[in-house]
Amino acid sequence: MPLIPQSMMKGIHFITLVAPIVSAIEVAIPLTAPMGAASLLGNLVSLSIEQDRWTDWAGTTEPNTFFNNVLDNFVQITNTSSFVRIGADSEDHTDFSYDVEYAEDIFPPSSTIKPYPEATNITVGQGYYNIISHLPNGTQVQWGVNFRENNFTAVYLETVALMNAFSSSAVVEKNITLKFIEVGNEADLYRNNKGRNNSWNVKEYVSEWEHFAHNVSATANLTKSSYTKLIGAAFAESSHNNLTGFSPQAIFNLGILESSAGQLIETISQHHYSGSFCTGGGAVLQDLMTKSYIRGNISMFVPDIEATLAKGLKYILGETNSMSCHGAPNVSNTAGAALWLLDYTLYATQVGISRLHFHEGIGYKYNLIQPVTLNYSILDGSPIAPLAPHVQPAYYAAIIAAEAIGASGTTQAAEISIDENNVSGYAFYEYGSLSKAVFINTVAYFSGAGVRNSTHIDFSFTGTGHAANMMSVKTLKIGYASDTANLTWGGQTYETSDGRVSGPLTVDVLPVSSGVDLQETEAILVTFL
Ligand SMILES: *[C@@H]1O[C@H](CO)[C@@H](O)[C@H](O)[C@H]1NC(C)=O
Ligand SMILES: *[C@@H]1O[C@H](CO)[C@@H](O)[C@H](O)[C@H]1NC(C)=O
Ligand SMILES: *[C@@H]1O[C@H](CO)[C@@H](O)[C@H](O)[C@H]1NC(C)=O
Ligand SMILES: *[C@@H]1O[C@H](CO)[C@@H](O)[C@H](O)[C@H]1NC(C)=O
Ligand SMILES: *[C@@H]1O[C@H](CO)[C@@H](O)[C@H](O)[C@H]1NC(C)=O
Ligand SMILES: *[C@@H]1O[C@H](CO)[C@@H](O)[C@H](O)[C@H]1NC(C)=O
Ligand SMILES: *[C@@H]1O[C@H](CO)[C@@H](O)[C@H](O)[C@H]1NC(C)=O
Ligand SMILES: *[C@@H]1O[C@H](CO)[C@@H](O)[C@H](O)[C@H]1NC(C)=O
Ligand SMILES: *[C@@H]1O[C@H](CO)[C@@H](O)[C@H](O)[C@H]1NC(C)=O
Ligand SMILES: *[C@@H]1O[C@H](CO)[C@@H](O)[C@H](O)[C@H]1NC(C)=O
Ligand SMILES: *[C@@H]1O[C@H](CO)[C@@H](O)[C@H](O)[C@H]1NC(C)=O
Ligand SMILES: *[C@@H]1O[C@H](CO)[C@@H](O)[C@H](O)[C@H]1NC(C)=O
């Protein structure tokens, strides 16, 4: 093949360079936002942070610059502040002490399944909350307090410390705000994890939650007109999946929203993983990436979402990621998982989920971001040469979602109907008019699988509005679905020492009439010019 300078390749469509095209599809895209198209927040993809090692994310004596940079990348693209949830399982293992500066953790030993286990016992001091001031300006926060340990003193002291931190001048000047307090994590599991005895059920939950949340809201002086509100539910499972009787519908029926604390619930949160690695084994990357499974994992929440929206509340997945217990090796940490995250997130918008907080811990396999140096393998706990802070493949999916949403603050999305098992697509509208589209090929392409197939996509447009003649196509390039690094997005990398994007941007500018080719294990962002 002759060597052609990259600059000359721009805008030229080399049909000969792509693999055999085994399928061709034509997609019909409305030019104006269809009725009921979902409105997208700039921080649709947000983070949930396991709070035992919160000090590593925020930094104690100084901010963690790497973490701040990778958060700021999203702010630059979307003009929307980051929204960070801090808490999760360890929120329910946290005590407060005036004798502790930041945090003291007791960790169980590392194991092959959980190389970086959660602390069993966390004691925090005022400094632990104060370092929220290290995050980028404008960050919005959801923070959890301990309900599982049934200790009124702990939840009270944590609330006092939270309010002290968020009223400190360092935090107020940066407009870092406490949007939600979460009273307890996954209380539907308290009976199984011995947080409560065998009498624990949803009725008992509502009564005890009201009691604790009343103290939290009174301590924090929350009223219906306060900016800070409470999160509702934060359950581990959908009503479809659980046998415990915990669901948004059940707590509504028990009158939680009429209680003094319940009136402060503005958003219902539920948690979800597509599978589990708690006992090891079992996860298959192609399964995670499969279009019908992604839809199954999201649509199981539809009854819960409908019941929530009917009450005038918002609905989020406050903690989610691929496989529970920190992810499955060679699945959660791969490029294939990036395509999962993109399709999962965009599909979630179509059923009324307004934000997804992807769960992160230090050294977890499914992280988007590893914010500190790691000294042993996230896959099996074996010692490794120090691995500097870096982003993992899933981070690219969050960047793609951010770019698709953009900075207008008006973006809506509608799924494009595609009668293919392996290709998903979404159209994006700004000010009501078609601006972009994302297409994802979810066939997991592995080393040794032979020729890499492509799908050719042609466009037709429906309805009234301006149909573009030209488009730019930006590609997430992935070697194999199992790759754990070396992805590029528009030719650029985020795998840099400071977490900032690097390298020249390359996009293809093509006539819309030529359509595009989408390879197996690939995502593209089409911008209609
Ligand atoms: C959004 O853009 C406006 C105007 O440039 C700017 O003042 C504001 O700070 C931006 N907000 C964020 C969160 O970046
Ligand atoms: C209750 O919480 C307080 C403050 O976090 C702690 O000092 C105390 O030890 C806890 N009590 C029990 C029984 O765990
Ligand atoms: C947790 O740690 C604190 C402080 O180190 C200690 O007082 C407490 O007994 C511990 N609790 C458990 C359950 O280990
Ligand atoms: C962030 O807030 C600090 C403190 O108020 C201020 O000095 C700084 O200019 C702000 N930075 C940006 C980028 O807005
Ligand atoms: C402070 O943050 C809140 C919540 O994100 C936002 O609504 C408000 O506009 C921000 N205020 C300023 C001055 O940037
Ligand atoms: C179970 O715990 C509740 C408080 O959560 C208590 O009222 C009840 O007596 C306990 N039941 C048993 C059998 O210990
Ligand atoms: C909340 O609980 C703490 C600790 O038991 C108590 O001191 C405080 O008075 C309670 N506040 C309210 C408003 O109930
Ligand atoms: C709540 O209000 C009381 C009485 O006005 C005040 O003493 C206390 O500092 C307030 N607490 C917070 C967290 O604002
Ligand atoms: C959720 O996804 C997993 C693969 O990650 C799949 O095994 C499972 O069947 C899916 N669940 C549903 C309800 O589709
Ligand atoms: C994960 O992939 C690495 C590199 O290919 C391999 O050495 C390791 O055995 C795999 N681990 C599991 C649990 O499959
Ligand atoms: C490409 O498509 C052909 C025909 O459907 C199929 O036999 C082959 O397995 C595919 N290759 C890969 C790598 O998926
Ligand atoms: C990424 O690419 C570099 C340079 O080609 C190579 O040394 C490294 O092994 C690759 N890493 C992975 C995880 O594929």
C-alpha cells in the first residue's frame, strides 16, 4: 500500500481499506426531535465513589490533580459541572471521631477475587469531609451517611460534619454544593448482610428510615425550599429482580413521601450491575456487550421508573457498573466494556433515567479512572511495577457521551430504530434539530477471529428540517474487544500522565450520501454539518 500522508487522507473514503462488508443497513432519522425524545443532562455519565478511600480521590494535603483533570475534561466538553456520589457500601461502615484528622480504615486481606477489598471499618474526622473543597469548581455532590449500623450518634455526627464542610468558605467560594444526602446504602440487603435481624422488611425500613432521615434533615436544617435534598431508596435491585419486597412502589405505598423527611425526597436512586464477580468466574465479554442483554438490564427498571416519574420525582441509577464486586477480569476493564457503557447509558435515557453514577474504587476492575499509583494487579492482586494514575477504556465512552451531548444545554436523544442484533444508534438534537448521531457495533472482535467485518450504514431523513449534505465522522478505534489500553478517539488519546487529551484530532469529512462503515467493536460519532 502506498504511504499517504494522514492530512491527505482526510475526507477521502477508502472503501478498499476496510474489511469485507457483510451487512448494509439504511437508517431513517427524524430531522426534528421526536415527541418524547429524552432531555440529556451534561453530566449524564457521573461517578459514584466508594468512600473508604475517598481521601485518595480528593487528596488530603493537596488536591489530586490527575482526578481533577479527568473530571474537568467533561466540564470543558459539556459546560456542565460534575456530579459525584460519595458513599456506597462503606458509607454504612463509617463512624465519626473528633480524634481522626481524615480517615482511618481497617482493610481485610487482598484476594484474587478482590485485589483491592473495601474497608470493613472506617473512622473519619472533619478533614475527610472538608477535602471536598479540592474538587473542581461547581461540583455537585451526593454523600451517604451510615444507616446500616443503626447508630444515631454516627449518622448525627456525620451530618454535622457534612454541613460544616459544605458551609466552609473554601467550599462555598468554589460553589461546590451538597445536592443530596443519602441515608443508607442498599438497605434491601440489610437482612442478608446482618445489618438488621430477621424482622427486617420494607415496612420496618420505611419506619426506621423516617426516624433517621428526620434527624438528618433537622440537623441539616433542610426544608422543602432547601437546595439540599434527600435521595430515596438507593436499593440494590429492581422490583423485577428482588424477592425482598423493597421497591420505590412499596415505599410510596407505605407513605414515605408524606413523612416529614420523605417530603425532602426529590430523586429516587436504584443500583444495578449486569452480573456479579463476587464468587469469581463466569463473565463473558460478548454477553456484556450484547444489545438485547443491555436492553434487558435497563428495561427491568421500567415499572419502578414509571412509578417514580408519576410521583413527580426524578430517577437515577445512583450506583451502577458492569459486574458487582468490583468487576470481572478481562471483561470489566476492557475496550468492549467501553462499548457496553456507551450503549447502556444512552439506552437508559430512553426509559427515563436521568443520570447514571458509574461506581469506582481504588483498583477496581471496572473503573473509568484509576486516580492513584497501583502496586498490584487489579486482575489478580499479584505485585506489579508501580502503575501511575491513568484512565481505563470505559473513560472513552464517557467522553463520547459528553461530546454527543455537547454544551448547548438543550440536547435531546432518541434511539434510532435498527433491526440488527449488533448495531445500536442514537440521534441527538440541539434546539430541537438533528445535530449528531452515535452508532455502536457491539460484536466483540477478538485476536484470531479472522477478518473483521463491518456494517455499512446509509442515512435517510424523515420529517421537516434541514438535511445536511456533509458529515464528520469521529471513530473510537479499538484493536480487540479484550484490549485494556491504547484506544484512540478521533486519533487522540486520554492515556496520558496528566489525564489530558493528547495528539492531533482526526475526523473524516464525508458526503452524507456516502454513508459510513462501522467495524465490529467500534463506535462512531457522526456530526451533521
Ligand atoms: C458555562 O459557560 C458559561 C459561559 O461561557 C460560563 O460562564 C460557565 O462558567 C460555564 N459553566 C461551566 C460549569 O463550565
Ligand atoms: C456509634 O457511632 C459513634 C460515632 O460514630 C461511635 O463513636 C460509636 O462507637 C458507635 N457505637 C457503636 C455501638 O458502634
Ligand atoms: C472500628 O474502628 C474503631 C476505631 O479504630 C474502633 O473503635 C471500633 O471498635 C472498630 N469497630 C469494629 C466493628 O471493628
Ligand atoms: C474556582 O474558584 C476559585 C475560588 O473561588 C476561584 O479563585 C477560581 O477563579 C475559580 N476557577 C474557575 C475556573 O472558575
Ligand atoms: C452554583 O452551583 C449551582 C448548582 O450546580 C448552580 O445552579 C449555580 O448556578 C452555581 N452558581 C454559580 C454562581 O455558578
Ligand atoms: C429486630 O430488630 C428490631 C429493631 O430493628 C427490634 O425492634 C426487634 O425486636 C428485633 N427482633 C428480634 C427478634 O430480635
Ligand atoms: C439527632 O440525634 C442526636 C444524637 O442522638 C441528638 O443529639 C439530636 O438532638 C437529634 N436531633 C434531632 C433534631 O432530633
Ligand atoms: C440550623 O439552624 C440552627 C438554628 O438556627 C443553627 O444553630 C444551626 O447552625 C443550623 N445548622 C446548619 C447546619 O445550618
Ligand atoms: C444482563 O446482562 C447480562 C450480561 O452482562 C446477561 O447475562 C443477563 O441475561 C442480562 N439480563 C437481562 C435481564 O437481560
Ligand atoms: C486475563 O487476561 C490476561 C492477559 O491475556 C491473562 O494472562 C489472564 O489469565 C486473564 N485472566 C482471567 C481471569 O481470565
Ligand atoms: C464475519 O462475518 C462472517 C459472515 O457472517 C462470519 O462467518 C464471520 O465469523 C464474521 N467474522 C467475525 C470476526 O465476526
Ligand atoms: C499499548 O501500546 C504500547 C506501544 O505500542 C505497547 O507497548 C503496550 O504494550 C500496549 N498496551 C496494551 C495494554 O496493549
